[in-house]
Amino acid sequence: MALPTSRRDRVIGGNWKMNLELDAALRLAGDLRGKLGSQRGARLLVFPPFPYLFPVLAKLRDSAFEVGAQDVHAKASGAFTSGVSASMVRSLGCTSVLVGHSERRSVFGDTDAIVADKLRAVLGEGLFPVFCIGETLAERQAGRTFDVLARQLTVLEAHAPAALARLVIAYEPVWAIGTGVTATPAQAQEVHAQIRGWVAGHLSAEFAARVPIQYGGSVNGDNAAALLAGPDIDGALVGGASLDVMAFSKIVLAAARP
Ligand code: PGA
């Protein structure tokens, strides 16, 4: 669909997942600051493991980077041993949270209902969600890609576009995550356009025109530019390559708008 692309934010996120010990995490944060700390032209996010949020926030303070959490519990507080609430990560200085990442859905059993509750918790704290959706290989092969994405997107309908003002959507085909197999630029662009069309139809056309949609799944320094050339591809959510400063920098430079 013909929607303006040029003024949408470019957003690059580094999802560190369950990697690195403290020294290496702080070294990575310091190196990112040194290389990209005053970068303009794209919004930069990192999602360290929970124990490193506070020291990484300190390392990246007053730089181009925002720091987000990889998950939160849906409840605000209480007897939820091991839980981390949205207010906790907000009080640290985080600005965003990954919601609905496929590893949360498939490894930890987060259902659409749980994802909806977490989305509400994140928005309730004034944090912005990086809302992740994606189909499995079996679902793609069965021709169900868009049905699955539309089902996952439905949780957004509980919120007015104004409440979702800073939402970022991340399209991450499950078969491309951590596999080294990337969607082709054409495959990614096709799905991104469908997602934007869904947002236009179910939320608003104006909101659809400005919501950034990231692609994720084996993005690296070599394939980023081709993926980001798609008119509906506004950035990348990067796992493995986000642990490598050179690779991550290449991705960021490929994304930066002049
Ligand atoms: P990957 O992970 O880049 O290692 O495939 C992406 C993600 O899960 O966000």
C-alpha cells in the first residue's frame, strides 16, 4: 500500500538474549558507546539481560543508546518469585521492553493472552514496547503466515493508537531467528507491507504510516543494507550480530537516514 516512508524513525535494536558475563557485557556497552554513542539518523536500543540493566544504563547514559528489558512480568508487584515488573525496569531508567519475543512464546510458553497482559503492563508504565511477531516454518509452509501474524497483532486492538504512540513492531520469522537463514528482502518487504496494511485497517491509517516495523532474524553486517532497502522495513532487531560491535555498527550505518 502507498504510505509515506521517508519520515519514519529508523530503529535498530540489539537483543543480547542470555549471553555474556558481567565483564564482557560492560565491555560491549563501552565499545558500543565508543563507536556509536553519538550516532544520529537511527534510534539505537540494546536489551541486556536483567542483571546488567543497571550498569549498562550507567555506561550508556547521555549517549545515543536507549536501554530496554527483554521481558517483564505482567503483574505490577507481589509474590511472584523471580518476576521483574515493568515499574522496576522503568525505575532503573529503561525506556522499552521486548514484548512477545518468539523465544518467550516458544521456550517460556507466553501465550497471546500473556503477551496481551505484558503489553498492558509495559504501556501502563509509560515504556514503549518492541512488539515481536512471527510465523514458524511450518506455518509459512502451510500458507498461514499472515493469519498467524494477524492473530498475534490482535492484542494491539485493545489500545487506542494514542496509547501506542511509541510502539515499535518487530517482524521476526521464527525460522530465521538464530538460524543463519534470513528472509529475502522481498519476503520481508511483502510481510512488512501486510503488517502495515493490518495496522491501517485495524488501528488507523495515520498510525500505520508512522509506526516503525523492524525486521529480525539472522540480520548481520552483510545483509542489513539489502533488507533495510525495503520501503516498509524501518530497522532491525538483531540477536547474534548485536554481540559483535563491528557487525552491529555496520547494521546501524546501513540504517541511518541522512
Ligand atoms: P538473531 O536473533 O539475529 O540471532 O537471529 C534475532 C532476535 O531474536 O531478535
